[in-house]
Amino acid sequence: MLPTPDTSHVPYNRVYEPAEDSFLLLDTLSSPSETAFLSSRFCSTSPSSPSPPNFGAPLVLEVGPGSGVVIAFLTAHASTIFGTPHVLTTAIDVSPFACAATNLTVRKAVSEAEAEAEAENPSTSGQWTSAIQGDLVSPLRPGSVDVLVFNPPYVPTPGLPAPPPAPLQELRDKTTFEEDSHLLELTYAGGKDGMETTDRLIDALPGVLSERGVAYILLCAQNKPEDVKGRIRSMGTGTGEGEGWKAETVGTSGKQAGWEKLQIVRVWR
């Protein structure tokens, strides 16, 4: 079992604490079926890889990393998960506190992974760039992302919280209880069916994913996963563009009954 990155430095009063959804992503992305899929897709030495040797290192993005535990895990264990350490990783979050936490989480995880690596094989981790403050995938060029991971605000709520106001768009030593509560609300409140933010991300996938791109999106039962997968499979139908989208459940919590039961949907073409 691959070690989980340390997040003891994260200020959980204003940054999302790793929970069942986070750990389901770690388990799914490191499962034999998904590491085989990702290695076959992005390791140029794999016989089944669609990527020629000069295709370039894949760009791995987590949207809304919170503590950074997931993108740190993917970066530190790139060789195991992608079949190669030659990957670039980054993350985007609206919160500067989440960005700062993510940067530190990734640096610590990579340092620990490299310290434990054997001397003859020191390069097991990917190349971390930096966390970017922004809204979903808006800071990135079209077609630039090869692997996208999204643990969205999926809880159904009457509405969405407003974006962070100006005072919360810059890193500060002190915040009020109300400001912390607002930042945490942004991490879980999903609006109607818990899908308002996720719908925006799904709409952006055809534009931001590369030709070999794949996305992993976490859903709960009240997000109506079967409807979501049906919508994804129909993207581009009849337009002559973007047809051939696939969406399959590749991981599930399988532990809790009711609306909070979780699953990971893989999206690709």
C-alpha cells in the first residue's frame, strides 16, 4: 500500500480536511485496474500506449485540491500510478489557503518518497509545478490537460456560496470565523442536486482535455450518477465533434447507504 501524504500542517478551520471521498480517490487511482489503464495511456514504453515517445510528459491536474492530499499522492507515486516519473502535476483552487496548503503537502510528500527510494532508482516522483489560484480550469490553455481529478462540492444545497470576496483572495495570517466558514462552505455546497459546480466542469472537459485526456470525477448518490454518465456519453452527439465520450464507474465507497454513497467516474474518449 502506498503511503498517504502528511497533511498535519493544513489549517482545517479554513481548508477541507481529507475524508472518505479523498481516500476513495487515492484507493481508486492506485488500484491495479486504474494504474494499468493510466500506464497504458501515458507510459510511452507501453506497447498499448497511444502516445508516441515525443508526445511529451502528461500534465496531471487536480481541481479543488483542498489540503493537497490527492495531487501529492499522484506526484509522489507517479512511477507506480502512471508507469513513469515523467509527469507534470499542478492544481487549481479558488482559495489561496488551499493553494498554500497544497504546495507544502506536495513538497513534503515528494521529499519523503525520494528519501525512501532506492539509490539505483531515485526518480519515482513526478515534477510538481505549483498550485494556481483560479476558478476551475480557467487558467489553463485548451487541450492542455491529460489527467484531471475533481473532488467537487457535491452536497445538495439550496444555492451556491458566493466566490471568495477580495479579502479572502489573498493569503493572511488571521481570518474571522465567518470567513473560515465561507471558505469551508465553498468546499462542500454543490447547489441543485449537488451538481452546479460539477456541471460547469463537465461542460469544460471537451475544451481542456487533450486528445488522450482522461478525467476522474467524484459523485454521491444524490448527484444522480447514472444521469451524469448518460449526459457525458452524449456530449458532442450529432455535431461531428467530440463524439465517442465514455463514462464508467471505476471506484465506489460501498460502505454507506443513502445519499452519501460515493463513486468515482472515469471520463475519456
